[in-house]
Amino acid sequence: MNDLAAGHPGRRTTTGARGRLDARAMPYVLISPYFFLFAVFGAFPLLYTVYVSLTAWNPRKPGSKEKFIGAENYTKLLHDENFWHALKNTFGIGLVSTVPQLLLALFIAHLLNYRLKGRLALRMGVLLPYVTSVTAVALIFGQFFARDFGPVNYVLGLVGVDSIDWRASMWASWLAISAMVMWRWTGYNALIYLAALQSVSYDLYESAQVDGASKWQQFWHITVPSLRPTIIFTVIVSTIGAFQLFGEPLLFDSTRAANGGSGRQFQTVVLYLYQQFWFNGRYGYASAIALGLLVVIGIVVIVNLLLVRRISGED
Amino acid sequence: MLDRRHAIAASAIATASLLLSGCGGSSSTTSTTSAAGTTTSAAASTGSTEKMTLTINVFGDSFPKSVYDAYTAAHPNITIKENRADYGAHHNNLQAHLAAGSGTADIEVIEIGQIAGYLGQGEKFVNFNDQGVDPAQWSPAKIKQATATDGSLVGLGTDIGGLAICYRADLFKAAGLPTDREEVGKLWPTWEDYVKVGSDFIAKTPDKKVKWYDGAGHVMTGILAQEKNTFYDDQGEVIAGTNPVVKQAWDLSVTSIQAKQSAALAEFSPEWNTGFQQGQFATITCPAWMTAYIRNNAPETKGKWDIATVPGGSGNWGGSFLTVPKAGKHTAEAVDLAKYLTTPDTAVKVFKEFGNYPSPVKTWDLPEVEDAKDAFFSDAPVGVIFPKSFANLPEQAAGPQSGVIGVALNTALNQVEQGEDPTKAWEKALKDIEAAAG
């Protein structure tokens, strides 16, 4: 207890067991509100979801709430082609929206790092899309990509390309949704990279320029290696976001039936879960989907961790 | 030491207050809840004068403001708040709130395509049989649709859909088809004839961007709208996959899609709204409530529309009920309001304002209903066309997942419209139906 008293020469120190308990207990007392809230709003719902996933609960079927069916929902899940299809969509849209986006963000950050005129306005400007509402963006982009009277099809028509039904084919819908995701997140990630770039000495760029390196070479050989930890961070955050993709696919479908297109072309796992829970009333099965997603995310996180360890290990 | 003790006390209080704020509920209103909740069979008005707001959740045009205003004028302590959501969100939220036991509005509108899903949860709704409601106001079919498995009457009928075909007389003229509604009605005694006329129209219409109808889902709905058993049999078993009636409706709809008759517009979407404005289709399967959508979406097409008899001569699509969930805080007052909103007088007012055909039986003979003509639809005699369509309808069987099955088939037709192989789309739909409702 003397070390605590050292900074407060005028105060009486507590000695003995009560003092020790006091000092040891304080940190736990201070962080307990967070954990209590997590227990109530995080852990309890998770455990309850596990419980519900073992039942056949459907509110439209009286008596199903108490009907235990054990792992039947999970066997159904493993054989459910809609679930695997949704998983494929989630990975696919995730890749198509994340990889070009992060590359673009990297490049934008590199450009914004130069001493441009009006660079403050530019740096703030790239973040503007991030502060718009997901719903508004999805609805407006939905109109852009409308089949009959959408501006995108109009522009394509001007260059001689036939109207595309953006919701009918898998690739078209993935592109449209990725456009929304990229529009929102590129600026955000660019600023993260930009912040990380501030720790890279400008002298490196100057001397590279003196040595005759082009802007592209500077980018590839100075910027990217310096940002490796930041890139890993943004990849992880983007992966999490990609798995949670829900608002855009839900609103892109004009039928509002949460089917992700007539043939589930762009139905992500969370959207599939939403459809089974809310529209079909399959509370038990939807809970199993949620836990299935948890397992998939767990696997991806482990893979991520191993890769990160390998990359860091190389240094 | 004093500081440390104070610090511990302070953090303990902070923790405790966080815990309590998490657990705190609307304790201030428990007194009103118990007061209103104990009033059970209130045949007369409650006579309570405490100020309150009654909420009603709707998904479309249900009641004009004048109807609400007349009630609040007579009951100055009551404010009525209408919340509107789209059809899917409205019903999904209702189900979730019922399961949770709170969050429902005082009055919830439930559509006929969804109400079967709630009939197994009768205990969650006020039983109108105990509230002095006379079921003879409505047809036995309408009452049966709102009768829960435990025998309670959970819904009071608002409107009834009926069925007709609304068509653009000007587009018909341009394609050389007759425009008089009697003659048009004679063009399609059956749905097969409707498809044949459609091919005729597609061939002869000068503007090749105009299609025959808005979406194949509506054609299938129309065909099934006159059948007694579509997705469920009388014992409550799902028969959607094996019922020849459903397969025939599917096949006919697919034929019309392949004949390029569909504008492939998702119903009630912004594209569908635009479709009316741009005149992208010449006909639409038209229950009475659809006239309001046409009127609202394309006001500039007034006078260009008309209404003809539906193929097959009969059918019913839509119609809603007012329900009062027991979880509401003011069920007695809500029941009173619900009764007012479903009186024959109110139903006629709604009919005049929105075109929703009234469901109370004795309104059907009133001159203001029988002789009603709709100026937007070239003075079509709506008071005759719609009641004729449901006059001889059998009592239609429904089940808890009727809505889900309908959506699955609509989605599959949408797939075919987008170019998918019909057989594959059909099998996929059956698999999804089996998973959801089997």
C-alpha cells in the first residue's frame, strides 16, 4: 500500500488486508458496469439464441415454442442449399467490395498525403459518404440501378450497351451492391491509411523522387510496406463488415421480400437469417443460422490470426 | 482514506444506478394499465375521461382523416395516431411484438392473406364476441376468416377485395381492342382467354414498350382467387405442391410470361408506381382497393382507365380486419374505436374516399354504394362490379403460412420473368415451401 501512498504524502495510507482488497477490487468495480451490460445485452441473448435453436419455435404454430428438437435445426442447416448459397454470396460480395475498395483507399491516401492545395477540404470530403444513412444510400443507388428508367442503364445506352437488369443476374447485383459499399467505406479507410502514413517520413518520398522514382514506384515501395499493420487492421474490420452486410441487399430488392433477388442472387447470410426469422416465422431455424454464421466467422477469424502471425513473424 | 471510501461509495452508487436504469420499466403507466385492463366486457363506452393516445398500425390507405376526426370530436380526451409501414414490415413487426408481449399498437390492421397465421394465437387478441359485437354484420365467410382456433373472434372486417380487371381503355383502343367494359368483359370468360387476348394486344399495340400486365404474380393471384382450396386443404395440410389448381395457375402464368406479356414489375415498388405513370402495362388484376393505388400513383391518367369483369367471373383478393392486441394499454377504448371504425357508416365513408369496398353486409344494398360510379375509371359502376365478383365465392381455406407460400410462388414467377427455366424455378419454390411450411 505504500506505493499508492507515495504519490499522496499528506494522506493516511490504508494498511493491511482491507487496503489490499480495496486496491485490488477497484479496477473490477470500475469495469463491472460494462460487463454487466454485456451480460444482459450480449451474453444472455447469445445463450438464449442457442436455446431457441434447439426448438422448433414458430409463432404461427401454437405449442412449437416448447417443442425440443435438439440438433435437428443444425442438420437441416448443413443440408440447406440456401444457407450455403447465402454464404457464397456473402464471401463473393465481400471480396468484390473489399479488395478494390482497400486498394483504392490506399491509393487515395497516398495522393492525399502530398502537399496539395485545399487538401484539408479534400480529406474531409472523402469522408462525407460515410456519414450518410445506409437506407438512404441503398434506396438512391437502387434507383440508379433501376432496370427501366435508371441513370446507369441510360448512360450504358448512350455507349451502345443494352439495359442490364441489375437485380436479375448474380454478377450485376454483386457489382451494384459493391458500388454502394465502396462508395461508403473507401473514404473512411483512406483516412485511416492517411493517418498511418503521417508516421512515414516525408524525406523517404523526397529522396525517392530525387532518385527518379515515379509516383507509382513510390506508392508500391514506400507507402504499402509502411502501412502493413494498418492494412491488416482494415482487412479485419472490412471482413467483419462484409459478414454483416444486410441493409444494402435488403433494400436493393424491390419486392421487399428479403429474398435477395428472385433467385437469391444477392442474399447474404444475415439477410437469409432475417427472411427466415421475420417473414417465415422460423424462429428456431433462424437461431441455428445465426449460430452457423458465428462458427463461420470464428473460422475466418482463426485463419486471419494465423495469417497475421505469419506476416508479423516475417518481420 | 476518506477519498478512497468516497470513491468506492461513488462507484457503487454509479454501478447500482446503471443496473437499475437497465431494469427500469414504464412504472408510471402501470396504474393506467391495470385500470384499463380490468375493464372486460364493456358493452357500453368506458366513460373514462383520462387523456390518452390510441395508436393504430396500418399498411395502406385504411381510413380517411375525416373518420378519425369525427371520433376525436366525440371523444375529446382521445388522440388517434396512425402509423403506416409497408405490408411486409407491418405484419412482421406485429408478429414479433406479439411474441414479445409488448410493442403492438392499440389497434392493428391485419390483411386477409396474413390473418391465418394469427388464428393460432387467439389468446393474444381481444375476443370481440365478448365485446357486444354482432357477427351478423358480416358474411359468415368474413367472420370465419377472423375466428381463432379457440373460437374467439379476433378481427372486425373493414373492407373486402372482390376482383375485377382494371384496364387502360386508351391503350386498348390503340391496339384495336374494344373499349366498352361490357365487351371487354366478354373478351375473357376464362383466364386462358385473358392470356390469348394478351398475345393479341402485344402483337397489335403500336408502342412495343407497353406490356399486357404488371407482374405475373398478379395473374396467378387472380387465377387462384376464386378457388376454395389452393395452398391448404380443409384439414389444414399444405397441398401447394400437389394441388393441380396451383400447378395449372403456375403453368398459365408461365405461358403468359413466355409470350412476353409481363412488364415484370415488383408490386408496390417504386418501379411499379412508375409503371402506372409511364403506362407500361394495359391491364392489372384489380380488387377494389387497387383502385386507390392506381388513383394515387398516376393521377394524370384519370379517365383513361375502366373496369371490366374478371376472367372466371368471380374472385376475392384482399380485405382486412381490425384487431385489438391484449398487450395494449387501453384495450377497452381501443375496442370502442375499432367498433366505430368498422360500422357500416364508416365503411361507406371509406368506400367513397378510397374505393375500398365495404364488408358489412347491409351496406351492399345502400343506394350510395350500389349506384356508386368511379369517375377516375370512366364512371365504372363499382357498386355492382365488385359485389358480383364475390357473391358466389366458396369459403376459401387458408393456413398459417399462406402468405409465405404466396410470396414463394410470386418470387419464382419473378425468376421466370428474369429468364430462369420455369421447371427449375418451380422445383426451387416447392423446396422453399416445404422448408417454410412443411
